[in-house]
Amino acid sequence: MADKKFYSLPELPYGYNALEPYISEAQLRLHHDKHHAAYVNGANAILERLDKARQAGTDVDMKATLKELSFNVGGHILHSLFWANLAPAAKTTKEPGGALGDALKNEFGSFERFKKEFTAAAGSAEGSGWGVLALCGKTNRPVLMQIEKHNVNVAPNERILMVLDVWEHAYYLDYKNERPKFVEAFWNIVNWNEVNKRLETILK
Ligand code: MN
């Protein structure tokens, strides 16, 4: 049997203190090294459990296992997208250009309107959730989504362009319970080049 692959925790594309003062080094270390790592380890543990059960010919609780697997894999994928759509404030622009700038203006009327709607989406995601900008697979229109936990409310057709993690573990050390302050800070460290690259890759 061919070797099976497992998930691995990606390194951050910048230093742990590079997003300060918007995200502190302590907050980023905790979020990446503990929380993201837990989703990677959790997903791999389930894959191993499935491998063993299949080899042994034993049954697994399919409903519970698949739920747990999608939660952990979803968490791993979303966090990987999140780290890469952030950048140090000094190395990014306030607004996107290129195809992304055009697409957002065309869909929302203005960048300001997009920012307002995304902020509201991220701010009102219930409990542990994400604000998400995606591209519809049918119309190529930019679309906003709220992902609850890591996997609920996902339209399978949508290609994700940008995410914002609004779980408390993403901001509690820096902003306590004040999620709106974290969402406001986020706009200073969006890697618009990366988000634009994701869009252009899809449209190619
Ligand atoms: Mn998180």
C-alpha cells in the first residue's frame, strides 16, 4: 500500500511579532502553535483511527467520526488561509487593487461598502465563527459568508478568497470580549496581494 499523507502545521509567512500592534506576539503564538496545531493533530488522529479500524475490520461511529473530521480539517484549512491573507501593516496597502479591487467595486459599489458588510458579517457570526469572502463557483460574483465553527454554513460551491477568524481564541488576549475592536484592527493587516492572487488564479 502506498504511503498515506497526513496534515501538517504550516509555518507562518512572517514573524510572530510582525502583526503587532494589531495582533500581539503572545496572541499569535497561542493561536498558531496551540489552537491551529490542535486541529492538525485532531484530523491526523482521526485518519489514524480510520486506518486502524479498516485494517482490523472493526466498525466506527461514522456520523460522529465524520463530524469530528470535518471540524478539524475545516479548522486546519481555514487557519492556513487566514495566516496567508494577513501581512504586516507596513507591507500591505489599505485597499486592494487589481482584479480584486475591480470585482469588489463592481459587486458592492465601493470598497467602503464591502468593508462595512464584511465587518458586519464577521461581527455577527454566532459563537465561534468566521467572516468569509468567497467567489461563487457559478457566477464568479464575490459573496460573503459566515462559517460557524469550522464547517457549518459552507456552500460547497464557493471558492474562498479571504477569511477572518472571530473565535474568541483569536483575539481574547488582546481585546478581551471586544470583537469589534479586533475586526477593526484586521483591516490594517490584510494581505490584499494574496487575496487578489487567489482571485486571479481562479479566474485564469
Ligand atoms: Mn482560530
